[in-house]
Amino acid sequence: MISEQPVTSPFLASLNAIILRLPGKLRKPKVGIICGSGLGGLVDALRETVTIPYDTIPGFAQSSVSGHNSSLAFGIIGAGEGVPVVAMLGRFHPYEGHKLSTVVYPVRVIAKLGVTDLIVTNASGALNPDLAVGTIVVIHDHLALPNLTGMNPLLGPLISPEHPRFLAVSDAYSTSLRRLVFHASHELHLDNDVLAEGVYAWVSGPTYESPAEGRFLRNAGADVVGMSTVPEVVAARQEGLNVLALSLVTNAVVIPDKYRSIKEEVRDEIMGKSIELPVSEVVSHEEVLTIGREKGNVMRQLVERVIEMLPHN
Ligand code: HPA
């Protein structure tokens, strides 16, 4: 019989390594922020910042993706006394070779530090043709094929009796936090089309989607697709955190409406007809990072305002 003993982990060592480096007012962050590709500029919203590199925290891995840093930044956001927060500059992805338990480990650690609300940001490709590059999509649901097919972050022994195994994710994305972000956008006088709402498809990557895969995800009901976020959201919900997830559309997923038949093209060529070669479209990581940097400022303003608007308790 498989025993369901609590898993031993270096939680205490991780917590000690963090707490000993923080002044008292930063030791109990209320809000956690995960910075997605090219969105590390969110750290500029912090003051009195203390940065702790991942390689000095037991149990933390290293992010090997360009555009991702590898440290936790603690600081204060907002006017007056402000709100103590912790930002993950750099996250871990299964495609780097990390186990899912490693990917979600920082979320579990920051939950233990006292974080109650988690704001997750990411870069994504648009499946929905109505979503222009640069739009920030407020995620209200996810479509996670890996979760359904044996790559669920909660697979494995129970972490503790307090962590539910059969976790509901129908309410994973907090309605009140989603309301706050639209109010924040209004207060910041942002254009109406800066923010949209949608369903995020999580894929393992690291390949971008083939046209057939993109079409499949779109037909299955997803608006954007990316290679992160869902594992952290699932772990955060298991830890009892409220979650807001914001996805910056950095590119359109290449889904041509019609297949360009090579058979017909060659036939036309043989018959001496002139043929027009289509421009080939591909997605690149550089494109993703560039849009992240360009629009990172809007993301930063929104995150900052949402945190200021959070009810104080
Ligand atoms: N697909 C998957 N992940 C992504 C994309 C994409 O097109 N863009 C940014 N992250």
C-alpha cells in the first residue's frame, strides 16, 4: 500500500534563508507577484527592495530562460505605509526539465510567508483573432491538457492533511480580483481595448504551436496559449490563495484560414501560371520579449493599482 505520509521538504530551510535576510516590515508579504517573460520590469513598482537570488534559497531551482531573472524581490508597493509584497523574478517551466513540484515550490514557500493574494503574469499567443498583440487578457478559466493527461502538479503524495487532493478549479480565478483589475484600468484612464477577458490554454512547450494545434486549441475554446501559469495557479489554490492571472498577448498564433495546397501550386507552375509565394509566418522568443518590454509598463501600472485597491485587513 502507498503511504500518504507528509512529504519531507526543505521548507524550513527555505523560509529561514529568506526571513533572515529581510527587515521586519518585509517578512510577511501580503501579495505575491510572478513576473512572466519580459515582464520583470514589474519590480520597478517596488520600494525598499531586498532581492534574494534563487541559488541562495534551499529548494529553489534556477530559471534558464532568457528574459527571466532568478530571484525573489521583496518590497513595498503603494502610497503611505504601502503593502509588503514579494515578486518572483523568473519562474520555472517543465520544458526546462524541472519537475512540476519544483515549478510550484516557490508558490508554496511564499504562501507559508503569509501571502494571501497572488498576481500571476505571463506572455501568450493569441488564438482568438479578436485579440490584438499588446492586449492584456484577464484570465477567467484555463484549458490545461497536461493537467488532464498525467502532468498535473498535484499528482503524487499528499503534502499535508490540510492540502486538498481533489481540488476544485472551477473558481480558480478570483472574481473580486478580476473586478478590481477592470476598476484599476478605469482609474488609470486606460483605453477600453487594453484589457480583455479569456481562457488560457496551458501547453508544455517549448515548441510553439503548429497550425493544427493552434486550430485545435481555438476550437476547444481557448483564447490565448502559453507555457506557464497553470501549475502555479493550481498550487496557489491548493494553498488557499486568491489568484489573479494577467496574460500579455505578445504574438498571434499562426493559424492560416486555408491550407495552401502545394499540389495545386506545382500543377499551376507546370502549366506556366504565375504563382504568388505567401510570406511565411513564424513566432520567435525575441518577439515575445520585445512586446513584453514595450507593454510591461501598462502591466506594472495595473498590478500596482490593483494592490493599492486590495481591501486592507
Ligand atoms: N505559444 C505558446 N506560448 C507562448 C506563445 C505562443 O504563441 N507566445 C508567448 N508564449
